[in-house]
Amino acid sequence: MTRSVRNIAVALAAAAAIAPAGIAVAAHGHHHRHQWKPGTLWASATGAGSACSRAVPCTLTTALDTAGPGATVRALKGTYAGSTTVAGVTMVAPVVSRVHLIGQRGAVIDATGDQFGIAITGSASGSTVRGFTVENAGDTGIVAVPGTAAAAPAPTAALSHITIADNTLRGNGLNPTTPGWAIHLLSASDSTVAGNRASGNGGGIYLTDEVGPNHNNRVIGNRVTNNSLQCGIILAGHVATLNVPSLTPNGTGGVYKNLVAHNVVIANGTTSQGGGILLGGGAPLAAVYSNVITHNTAIGNGLAGVVIHQHGPADLNNNVITGNRLSHNNVGGDPDYPGFTINFTVNILVASGPAISGAGPITGTVITHNRLSNAQVGIWTLNTQGNQNTIAHNRFAASITTPISAN
């Protein structure tokens, strides 16, 4: 988990600098926002002018810059490249107001030399990004992050009701020192990441809470494979958001009430510490709770197929793991718990420790109706207060040597 949740520094430094809606500085000089246009605008990789019509398409940058709130921007087949700089952050396509950005078949965002392919920020709540191939971003293919005020670190507004769907992401975030992601949903709510194909990136799909809570999102029906430097799907708490000493959430952050369902997660984190689907506290007093992980398939990931990692005082309670098909995971071993050698295959791992870190027991976890196969241990737990969790009605194939190992 160490690499999976702690390599945010570079990405956050970039993402938190993104300016609010309406502030855009072009890579080759300043430009002013054109008069907003409603309806549907058309863009082409070879577009020009400002008509943005089907017959006379404009550039993608121009279309996004002139699209009125609620407008649709359709990108025709072709490869879109070239940097736009927003408050010092480079990307191919900035979405800074409520826009439905739709890639026609064959629309490719080539973010070579840029930090992001598509960045959803500012006043972009309610936006959609659908149908693109996004490749070669230095950090993240598609990122959604609240914009920041010009002179303050606090977000101008939370992002919500974002849809990132039916995109293909490849070759993003491949710096082995600071690996990035296919999709990063940062401090968003009531949003959907669905039907995407993420393969050959640093990591897959990332939900975090650096500038506010991340909650009530749906990660559904994605295919996340061969992202070898990070986890397939990760829900990570990165800020202190618990009251002391009660360890109850104070509302400033937390990753909670998210649904992760019907995803296929294969061979992620195989050259690092990356799980299939991981819930982790990456900071003291982090909170990742009341999430539902259901009806996913996870095979051959570096850490367990579904992982809950707690390393200090935190709230990783009341998460539900149910109805998943998990096989031959933890192929790289899990070195995060001193005193325990977890160098065998495991399909579900729920662990808190070591005690010296102040990590308390994990409670309220529900692990039911999962189908587990081809592993030495089906379910491995540490410091979970067994009578305060539910492990029941799971199916262990004959290829499972030890169904449950409670430690």
C-alpha cells in the first residue's frame, strides 16, 4: 500500500493549482474567453476558427472555451494534442464549466508532455467525459478536482455529479518514481466512473479526499488490467478527518458511502505494492468507511483481491465486501505488517497494525457471499475483533488451502 497511497505529492501539487472556471492561460500566450455558445459544438484535430459547427469545426480548446453551461462538445475522429496551461498545470483539454464532452469513435487525446489529458475542475459539476482514448499523460489521464481560489488553498466549490464513462486509458502515469493513474476522482461526490477500460497505466481508478470529502460515488463496470505500478481501484484517505479522542468523523474529509461494483480487476500492482481493490488510510486520523465492494472480479493482483489496510489511528470500519469473485491474488506478497510474513496468495485481506502505530481494531466489516479460489488463504485478518465483524456464507473452492486465517 505504501506506493499506492503515498505518491500523491506531485499529483496534488499540480491538481490543487488548477484555477477556477473562466481563468485559462494558453500554452503559447494569453487568450480571452469567447462569448459562450449553447447547444452542440463540434471540434476537430485540424479545426480552425470559431464557428464550431459540424461543417466547420474548431479546435477542441476553442470549443471548450466557448461552450456555455450545459452545452455538448463533440470531438470528431482524430488525435488531439498540444498543451493548454491552466494556472501552471498542463493538459490537453480543460473542462472548467458544466459541459458534456463526447468523443466520437476514434477521438484520441494524446497528452505526451502534459500532466493530464482531460482535467475537470472549476465550476464543472454536472459535466460528462465520454468516449475518448486518453494516453501518455505524465500524471493522470482524466482527473476531476475542485478548482482553487486564486489566493487561497481552499476549493471554490465541491465537484459533484460528474460522469466519466466509456473511455479507454492507456500509457498514463508511468513514471516509476511517482506513478500516476488512469482516472483520479479527488474530493468529489455523487459522481459515476463507469464502463471505462484502463490498461497499461501506472494505476487504475483513484478516489481520494485531499480538499474535501469523497462520497456517494459509483465505480461500476470498469475493466482495470495490467496497471503494474499501483492498485487497480483504490479508496484512500489522505487527510486527518477524525475528532480526537473519539475517532469520529468531523466532515472535513473522508472517503465513504462509495459503491464499487461489477468491475474486472486483473494483474494490477504486480511490480509494486498494489492490490486489486484497496481501501486504505494513508494519513493518521484518516477515514475510509461505509463503502460497498460488490460483484467484482479480481485475479492475479500484487496484493490481495480486496484489501483493507490500516496503519495508524483511523476509521476503516463498516465496509462491506460481498458477492465478489476473487482468485490467485497477493502474488507479490504483503510486507506492510511487521511480525507477519504474508508471502502467500490471499484473496481478501483486512488488517490493522502494528500496535505501536496506534492503529486500533477494525470493526463492522461485512465479508459475505464471496467466491474464493486458487489461493493459499481465502481470507486473512489481523486485529479485526472477530466478534465485531461478519464473515459468513463465503464459498471456498478446493484450491483454497486455508479458508480463513484470523490473527
